[in-house]
Amino acid sequence: MSVEMQDIHLIFMMPEILVAVMAMALLLLSAWTHKGGSGVVHWMTAMTIIAVILVIRVGEGSGSTFGGQFVTDAVSRYMKVLICLGMVLPIIMSRDYIRTHDMDGGEYHVVAMFAMLGGMIMASSGGFVILYLGLELMSLSFYVLAAWRRDSGFSGEAGLKYFVLGSVASGLLLYGISMIYGAVGATGFKEVAAFLGTPDGHGSQLAALGVVLVLVGMGFKVAAAPFHMWAPDVYQGAPTPVTAFMSVMPKIAAFAALFRILFDVFAPVHAQWGPMVQLLAILSMGVGAFAGLVQTNLKRLLAYSSIGHVGYILIGLVANTPEGMQGVMVYLTIYLFMTVGVFGIMVAFDRQGLGEEISDYQGAAHKQPLMAFVMAMFMFSMAGIPPLAGFVGKLSIFMAAVKAGMVPLAVAGVLFSAVSAFYYLKVVKVMYFDPPVAESKMFFSGGGLLVVTLSFILICVWGVLPGDLMAWTESSVKAWH
Amino acid sequence: MLSLVTFLPLFGALVIAVGVHNRPALARWAALVVSGVTFLLSLLLLEGFDPGSHAFQFLEESPWLPGYGLYYRMGVDGISLPFVLLTTFLTPVCILSSWESVQKYVKEYMVAFLALETFVVGVFCALDFILFYILWEAMLIPMFLIIGVWGGPNRIYAALKFFLYTLVGSVLMLVAVLAMGIKAGTFSIPALMDHPFSLVFQIWVFLGLFASFSVKVPMWPVHTWLPDAHVEAPTAGSVILAGILLKMGAYGFLRFSIPMLPDATRVFVPLIFGLSLVAIVYTALVALMQKDLKKLIAYSSVSHMGFVTIGLFTLNEQGVEGGILQMINHGIVAGALFLLVGVVYDRLHTREIARFGGLVHRMPVYALIFMVFTMASVGLPGTNGFVGEFLILLGAYLASKGAAVVATTGVVLGAAYMLWMYKRVVFGEIHDGVSALLDVSKRELILFVPLLILVFWIGFYPKPFLEMFHVSVQHLLHQASVVKVGAMVVK
């Protein structure tokens, strides 16, 4: 694998370069300005990411650079837009939170941007080494972000836990990559795919073990059961805005990478990874549905809910069809807005130190009917009740599953979704049926209000008219290959 | 036109939600006007409907998600139109009945009711299976809130139970719908009716649909959510629940299971007969022992719906027409009975049968109205209940003599629990607290008059009602007699 000078097309990496340069520039800016100037850093970060989204949207066609190590195509661009949205929306809504919790140094935004950069690189990776680089950049940034709240011991615990378990996962992934390298003699996706396609590669046990370990490593990153143990603790301990992007962004990046790994690289050994991913899906849905039932903390509940959602999304991967891929993209998009919306409400509640326990929402419908209604709609959407967008996500996933002939998996999926509906309803119940508690009030910052409103509108509109969302994802999937 | 009838209530709900603040009276009037106008519009549907054709009428179609083969398709035939009318008719009645009994969050209550009306009417009009499913499920949200916010002391339990029972059934239906739609390449309901499926496939899909519809009807043994939901729901919630939501399950059988899966239907007829007979006899016995008025009527609903499912699955003209008519009857009579319970509950704040007695001395008009509906529920000749039950028993006798005999005991038991209940509540010595009661008010009387008219109209001259769906039922029976499996072989 030789890299020729001619094969460097920086134009394909424009968004990533932009993010990297701006992140460093903002680091310098924040060093020079005083605390009072951190608002500048904050809004500059937001503006930068929005600019990056525009740059990504301009990109067309597909291409690769650095000897095929870095790939860009319609699907990766779509996923990168999601990654950017998953980062910028929590940032916009968390200005107040950052200030009140003394996280206002400016480095916070820079680290967040590096995490985003890592995610974008993952989405574009064309080889295992670059995949690992992106993943580590993202993960390391998240370890730091999780521990950012200096006024909370839980936050430090979360960071440490995330770091230790995440490192184990990275180690496993690296181990798997090295085995694949041992079998193939190369780490580029093209070479590995070509090798696995041969009878030799098909029967290679070393490569098979590598496939398993890579899946385990990625399973950790998306918090799929049984590799989900870290998620509830880390979600709970991390600062709320960080939890917001932690529950969305790494998953999008990992699924973008999994598209390429599973559908391209490991396609010849589908018979091996298919059952594994299926098992991950069933376990995730099960753990997400049943463990969520007993939670009293909203963040932990959302952690289990996200494990469940990952289970549904994995069904789309198991389907191994263009419809499945589209289903994954649709579901991730909708999941992004549902999650960000809920966290936006939690952040607005935080000014009083409330919002993390489900009981904090007691009787919210009586005091803040509009907010309670919005929150209830997010919950119904997460439960997959039509006519809200969450249903459209589930519909596209289950449709792909049934089309691929996996009816039992679809039946398991819908039954688990009915179980998990119980805990979403519990939140609605607390807000609507229980008597209100003493003084509790939400304080929406302008940004928070914007994000929650936007998410709410999208959740409602896409539930009834998902045509444009479907069209975008469909055109991206069609351009794949 | 159909969309207008369907979505006018939702539009009204949005306007009320946004436009009305702190003025409960305005919210009430606005909701009443919206639902009243909707009813009048639905009468125009009846005017333009051609009962001589079994085809779907007032068709509307526009692409929704063409990539997935999903369309927004609406239309009614003789089977769905009566239910549309029943819904638009009962909703204003419900709103009027909540005039005084609902005092907290009036605006939200009205919004929930109007949204519910949209979803239910939509369910009956949808001609795309996914659209049907969406509306079917969406209905859970307002109903969940109606029971949970405005319900009785144990409302949270009841609301959750209602929601989860229905949801578990519904999601299984979703898989069945997807399997069927993907196999046939379309989700259009008329097209699916003509599409041949293999027997094994039909049986699996039938079970998936059955999971959902049997919970909704509800059939024994998945009926246990109903008494809880009925007892805890506010009066109008019970009326809607008994009057319309239960019919959705039976309508599902009529619209989907029987015409689309005729071979599987024939396989499952004995099972459904068995479950229905258990429901008729067992829940009638349970009803006999109830101390709570609403619970008694709730169990009687399960029993009556057992008659309906038997009628539908006799697969002969008398049985199916009787089943449909009985659904309408039950909507009217059970709705009225719940309203009657609501009337005394508003005054005494109890539903315990033992706390009543001697109502006839203080509330003679009430006692008279109550008697009419009790008799209609029992199936006295001259009331609507008689026509429906008679047709069903006739059909059942043609289909299976044994089933007809067992079902008839249900009629006897029905008479027993209803009359005994009536005796304990209305006659006897005047109970404490009853002595100060006032008779029905003018508003309450307005509620009952149209219901009374219908009871006798259907009782004495059911022809216009039967004619509405006669041709459609014949077409349905033709569909049900098709051997789709055979069509597969020919293909």
C-alpha cells in the first residue's frame, strides 16, 4: 500500500480540515480572552459547526484520498451532517448550563469540536487504522468532557469509568484490527474486503476472530448490550449537555463506520456477523426495555432507552439491505432530535438543580402545561406511538426487517418496544397525573428554547410528513457504492 | 369531504388549544359547535352515499410515502359509514354530558376529545393499512390522558393498563400488516382484499391481527383492562370507550381479517365461537355479582361484544348484519347507560349499587329513561337490542346449533343482571341521600332524547339501517367465501 503524492485530494477533507483549524484557532482565542470573552468562543463554535454543515452539504459525488484511507460519499456526508447537528444543538442550548457550572473556560468547546472531528473521521474512514484514529480522538475527548463538571464528584467518576471501560473496548478493537492485519497483511478496507472474498479469507479463523473483536469494540462504543454497562453511570454522572451529545454523536459516528465495515468490508462473511449483530440487537432491546422499567433517574432511564434504540437500529444493520441502511439513517436522525429535545428540557430545568430525577417533573403539566406537553410528545415519540416521528423510525426499521424476511426479529422488536413504552408513559404519568410539587420552574435560555422548539416541530412534522426525510436518506443510500 | 369530516375536529382542537385561555365556557361551546358541525357534515356523507353499491365511496388518494408504497387513502363503504356516523353522533353527546361534571382543565379535556374524534373517524375511513395503523395507535394518546387526568381514584392504574394492553396487541398487528403489505406489494386495503395469500401465511397474519382486535373488542380472556378503564374513566370517556372504541376491534375483523384472510378465518371460526361463548356466559355471570354500577355495565359490554363477534363470524347474512347492527345498538345503549350512571354519580358521587334505591320516587323521568335503556340492553322486542340479538341468534343457529343454544343462555343471564340491577337501583325503599335528589335537568334530557329515538327507531323499523350496509355485507360474504389458497394454485 503505497501512498502516491497524486492521491492527495484535500478537497474531500475540507470539512474535517475546517473543524481542526477552527478548533485550534478557538483554543488560542480562548487563551487570549478572559472569562468574559467565552461567550465569543461559544457562539463562534456554533457558527463554525453550522458553517461546516454547509460545507458538507456542498460536497458532491464520492471519492477517496490517501490511498483509499479516507472516503467520502453521500452516506458519509449525511452522517456527518448528523454528527455536526448532534454537536451543535447541545452546544446552542447549554450556554446557561456551562456558565452556572463553571465549565466556562473555552476549552470545553474546543474539546467538543475535537470529539466531533473524531466522529467525522470515523464516518469517512477507509481503513482500520484511520478508523481507530478517529475513534480514539472522539473517545478521548469524550472521557474528558464527561469529567468536566468540577463541582460534581459524579462527573469525575463518570469520566474515569468511561475512560477505563472505553480503553478496554479500544484495546479489543485494536486487537481485532491487528488480527485482521495478521491475516490479510493490510488494514485498508478494500484490501481486507478483497481478502475475505477469497476462499482463503473465508475460511481464515484469524480473520474471523478479528471480525468478532472489531464488532465487540464497536458494540462498546454504541453501548449495545451486553457491552452497555458503562452507559447508565456515565450518562448520569456527565454534565447534562455532554450526556446529550454523548448519547447521540458517538452512535452516529459508529454506525457510519459500521455501514462501511459490515456492508463493504465484512460483506463476504455476512453469515458470521449476521447472527452476532442479531444477538446484539435482541439483547440491547431487551436490556433497554426491562432495565429501564425500574429507573427513577431520568438520565439513567434515557441511558437504557438509548440502549434499546441502539437495538432497533441494529436490526437495520442485520437486514443487510439498502432499506435497512436507510432505516438506520432515518432512525438515527429522528433519535437525534428526540434526544436533544428531551435534554434541552432537562437543561432548562437545571437552573434549580432539578430535572435529573423523574420525580422532579411531578405535576409539571399543571405548572407548565406547554413544556409538559412537549416533553410528553417526546416520550410518546420515543415509545414509537404514531403520529410522531419515533414511529416513522420504527416503521422504516421494521419494514426493512420484514422485507428481509426477519419476521421473528421484528416481532421481538415490537414486543420490546411495547415493554419500554411503560417507562416512557411513566414520565408522562408523573407530569400529568401526579399532583404538582412545590416551587419548580423552567428557565429556558434563548438557545435552549430554539433547540427544543426545533426538535419538537421536526418530531411532529416528520411524524405526519416524513417525505423529505425519506427522500434525503433514499438518495444517499442509492449513491452508496 | 371525508377528510373534512375527519380532520375538522382536530383543526377545532388546535384552534381551541391555541386560542382559548382561561375561559372554560368558551372552550365547551367551541367544542360543542365543532363536533356538532362535524356531525352535520357526516350527515351530508349519508346523503351522498349510494347504499346500492359495495364499492368504497368518497375516495381520496394522494401519495404519502410513495417510496415505501404508502398512500393517504380514504373512503367509506356500507360497513364503515355507520361507524363514522356513530362516532360523529356520540362525540357531541359526550361533550354535552361533560358540561358540568368536568370542571378542571376544561380546555384540555375538549381538545383531547376532539383529537380522539379525528383519530377514530380516521380509523373507520382509512383505506391504507399503515394509515389505519397510525390512526389506530394515535387514538391511545388522548384516551390515555382522558382516563388518567380526568378519571376516578384508581385512574393511573387503569390508564396504564389500558394503554399497555392495547399497545401489545397493536404492535403485533404492525408486524402482520407489514408482512402482508410487503408480500402483496401494496398497503391499499381494497387491493389487499383481492390479493391471494397462502394458508400458512394467512394463519400467521390472522393471529397478528387477532392479537390487536381481540384486545380492543375485548374478547375473553384479554378483556380485563375494560372494567378498570370503564370504572375509572370519566363518564364521557366511558361512553366513547363503550360506544366507539370497542367497535374498532370488531370493525377490524370485518374490514381486514374476514375479507383479506378468508381461509384463515374459516380455520379460526371455532376458536372465536368458543371464546365468544365463554365471554357471553362467563362475563354475564361476573356482571351478576358486581357491586359497582359502572363495572356491571362494563362486564355486560364484554358479554354483548361476545354476541357481536359470534355474529360476525357466523359468516352468513343474518349473523353479520345482526353483528353490525348490534354494534350500533350497543354503542347507543351502553353509551346511554354510562350517561345514566354519570347522572346519578354527579349527584351522589358514588356508583355503588347498594347506596341507591328508591330512585323512582325522586327521579321519575330518570327511572323511565333508565328503564327504556335497560330493556334495550336486555333485548326486549320493540327496542333495538331485540333486532340485533335476534339476527345474531338466527345466524348463529344456521352456523352452529350448539353455539346458538349457549348464546341464548347469555340473553337470559343478561336479562337477569340488568333487571336485578334496575330493581336494586330504582325500586325499593328510599335510601339515605337519595331523598334529596333532583330529577334529570333539561341539558341531560337533551342528551337522552336522540338516543331514545334511535332505540325505538331501530327497534320498530330497522330497515333503513340494515339497508345502509346490506350490499356491502353481501360483498363481504362473497369475499369471505373465496378460497384464496385456490387462487394461489391457479396463479
